[in-house]
Amino acid sequence: MATPKPSTGTKAPRPGRTLGASKPRSLTSVPATAKKPSGKKSVNPLSSLGAMVNKTSDAASVVTGKGKIVGGVLAVLAVLVVVAIVVINSGLFTATDIQIQGSEHVTKHDAIQLIDLPEGTSLFNVDPDQITEDLKQNPWVSGVDVQRQFPHTLIITPMERKVIAIAYISSDDLAWAIGDDDTWIAPLSTSVEVDDQGNVITTGQGSNTLTGIDAALALAKHYGAVLLTDVSADVAPVSGQAVSSKAVKAGLDYVRGFSSEFLGQVKDISTPSVEAISANLNNGIEVSLGDSDDIVKKERVVTKLLSQVEGVTYINVRSPGNYTFRNAPTS
């Protein structure tokens, strides 16, 4: 009897194991040891990295936005600068109406001759410093006022030095004006016309004509200055140059050091030398001053004597702490 062969596709059971008798696996899980919650959420490395990327991206966006704003502002400024340059160099504000004012000693004609304005000067590129330098060639000029009136008007006005003293040099019969910066300004005519009160008349219609030292005194009054007399013959003034004479400079120290009230009583100050400086008052009293030390003390002594002693004709305050005086005898 032939042994039957298993059918194709059917595996023969392994010896010692029955297919139907195998036990199924249990699906019940074994409980693990319980862990206490930590209170902290677990950090996902990938999510943290993503957050960092987002923050960096946001910061970059802010910087980029600010950069765009700054760049835009710079661009606007650049355009404005270009426009300003174009306007300044255009003929839109060209100074076509130039008005040059004169002063007492600087005529309009003289000022025009001194000022050199480049062709095409506008109200924007006009150089006041250069105009001042040009006009200062005249020793009377101390500064210049430059005004712009848009669109085309330029007004130029010279400012004169303030005269604080008139130095009368008898050897040359000259009256020299001295500025408040101790500068020789210019010689003045010693033949002047005055009215009945002795005021200088510049219109040529005065009632009297003064000459010499009388003219110099009238000029000092006209300028509100002090007359310096007995100036040494070796003093040689030059317009626009500083006073170098020690005696004249000491006289100027008194002019600045005395109070305005006392200066109102001074007719002239004699300056033959530093040690021999003296003041002649309007009331005829001579005051020997000496060098220009202790000016305030000297004035105080003189003022006190004049108020307390009658008939004073001479006061010596070269040493204010040891002064002397003379007075007219009384009958």
C-alpha cells in the first residue's frame, strides 16, 4: 500500500507540537512603578530650537525695518542737501539790490570803493567777514552790520569806533581821535565851526570858527571824549595802529578809571609824561595825578576835598594817602 503524499501548499506539523494546542499570548500589561509628576513640562529640543529661530527672525526683521527707516531718512536728507545747493547757487536769491550805508566818517562812496563783492553773490553765500575785512581798511570802522532782505536786497552798514579821547599835538597843530580799543583812528581838522553854545556844526553854518586847542576841545565835547593835552612832540600817531606812548596810555587809564560823574568835571588831562599827569577841572582847579595807580582812591580824595573845603585851587594826589592842597586866602 502506497504512502500518501501531502498536498501541495500544506506544511507538515513539527513533531511534538500540536498547532491547535498552542496558548494565546496575554494582552494584560504588567503595571510599572508609578512616578511622581515633576511639575515641569518636558522640553522638546526641536520646539526650543524653533522658538530660537523665530526670535532671531523677528529681531532681524526689526533691524531690517529700522535700517530701512534710517536709509530713507538719509536719502531724504541727501535730496534736501542737493536741492539747497542748487537753490543757493542759482540766481533765485542773487543780491541785485545792494545798499551800502554811510556813517559820520565813512561815506557811502568810500565804502563802495572798499567793498569787493564777487559777481553773482547771493543772499546765502555772501561773506560778512570778508566785507568787514574790506571796510576795516578805513581806520574808523570797527565792524560791519550785514542784513539780508529776501529775495534780492543786501544792506551793508559800517560801525564806527567809539572815540574816548582827543590827543592834541601842539607841535603839529593836530587833533588825533583815539578809539576805545586804544587805537589811533585819524587826525581831525583843528578848524571847526561851532554855534553859540560851542557845539560843533558839521553843516558849515556855524556862527563861530575855532582853531588850535580850542577846536580840539570842542571836538572832544562833540564826541563825548576827554581832551589830552601837552602830548610830547616825539609821539607819532599812525591811523589804525595801537597807542604806544606810555604817557598817553596812562592818560587813557584815567579816562577809563574815573567815574562818569567825575569825568564830567574834567576839562582836559595833561600828559607830558607818566609822572607829571594832571587834570584841569572845569572850575579852574588843577589836580596833580601822577602815574595811573590808585585811580579810584585819587578820585575819592579830590571829591571829598571839593565838597568840604572852600576856595581850593590846587590838589596833589600823586600819593592819595598823603595828599596836599592849596586854597585861595580868604579876606
